Amino acid sequence: MTRARTVIPALALALLAAGSASGSEVAKVPVETFELSNGMKFLAVVRPELATVAAGWVARVGSANERPGITGMSHFFEHMMFKGTRTIGTTNIDEDLRLIEEQETIREAMRAEMDVMREKLRRGLRLDG
């Protein structure tokens, strides 16, 4: 069963439950579903009297959705969304790479400090001493 097939009924049920004050009556929420040719599925509650749009999406990436041999998708996705590549998402790749290296240096110092703190906790020592 695809993720969308499990999310759509669950979301519809949550919408119905949320609309019921006592839980004994069922709200009538006109949920429309449609699918694009690429397989992306949508749920929509059209309310033309409102001039706003609310949206959310789910991507099956991350360690919870990975298995041995099929890993790293969340890290790749992070790079594509926030760090870009040499041709996409940047106007100065050299500066971006310098900043990424600086971030990694700081993160490595943080990891070293966390290791010291874990060792102190393991030995029952105070963290501030």
C-alpha cells in the first residue's frame, strides 16, 4: 500500500473527527481527491469564500523510510533544498563551499564537546566541573 493511500483516509478521518464537538456527530467535509500524471496525490477542501490557501506535503525520505542499501536520500534532499549544487541554488559556489566548511569545523568542535560531556556523564561526574 502506498503512503498516499494510507495518508488520505487518515487525513479524511482526522478532518471528520476534528469537526465534531461531541464525537457522536459526523461532520460533512467535502474532501476532493485528485492525482497528477506523475503519481502525486492531493486532498483538497475547496472553500471559495476564503481568500487563503493552506497546504502541506509529505515526502517519504529520511532515516525512518530508508533501509539497508537505500540510504542517504534525506541528506541528498537537504543539500538540494538548502545548499544547492555548483549550478543550482547558488550565485557564489566558492563562498558557499567556504561557509559549508566553516559550518563543518564548528560542528566537529560541537561533537568533540558532546563526547567529553557523555564521558563525564558515564563516569558520574558533574558537567560544569
